[in-house]
Amino acid sequence: MPHLLIEASYSAESLRGLAKDKASGREAAVKTTLSSVGGKLISMYCALGEGDVYIVCEYPDHVTAAALSLAASSSGLIRTKTTSLLTVKETDRALATKTASARPEPTKQRRDSNIRGGQPSQATALFGSGMPLSNRPYRYD
């Protein structure tokens, strides 16, 4: 099943409820909600900083993830940010998948035609140039 990282920030009203329900009560509510849609809680952490809670969970599909996010956010008690997670194996599969590029490969003549004196800049020498320097928003010469 796909994995999701949910970052949640509580409203002031929701923080008052947390003081009453305790974090363990919120964790139980998250487990119940996820299992009701075929998901599973992997881990839940309370945090100090911009986000108040971080949840890693499994979910059946993206529509289910969107439904959970919309339901939670529409209450006005919590603001969520969701991120789809890939395992290392999934990332390796993605890297191995060949895709068609809409951008033509640059030719050496076109790439070098906009370089001063015919010499590549230090940035071009280090990182290459898929776009003529004149079309870049900033020059790194």
C-alpha cells in the first residue's frame, strides 16, 4: 500500500481539546479513522515547531488520502499538509523507468555558441548546460 506523510497543525481550539483528550486519545482516533477506510497508522509523532503532529500511514489510494485530508481540514480544527512517500525500491524503479523528454537534447555547437570566447564557464564545466546561457534567467559566469 502507498505511504503518506501527514503534517498537521492544530488550531487554538484543537489544542484545548488535545489537553483534554491527551495525545494517546488523538492517536487512537487517527488509528480508528485510518482503519475505517482501509488504511493503517505506521507512526505518529508530536513535534515542536511549525507542525504539531507528523503521521506516517498506509492508505489504499490517492482518492482516499484526499478524502481524509479534506475531512480533517474542513473541520477548521486542523490544517494538514500531505506528502506521498516512496520506498527505496519504488524510487529505484522510478529511476529505471525510461520516459520521453519533450526537451531536445542540446548539441555541443548550440550549447557552446553562447559562451564567451568559446570557453565554458566554471558552472557549465561543473554542471553542464541543457539550455543556452542567454535563455537562463541568471548568468553564472
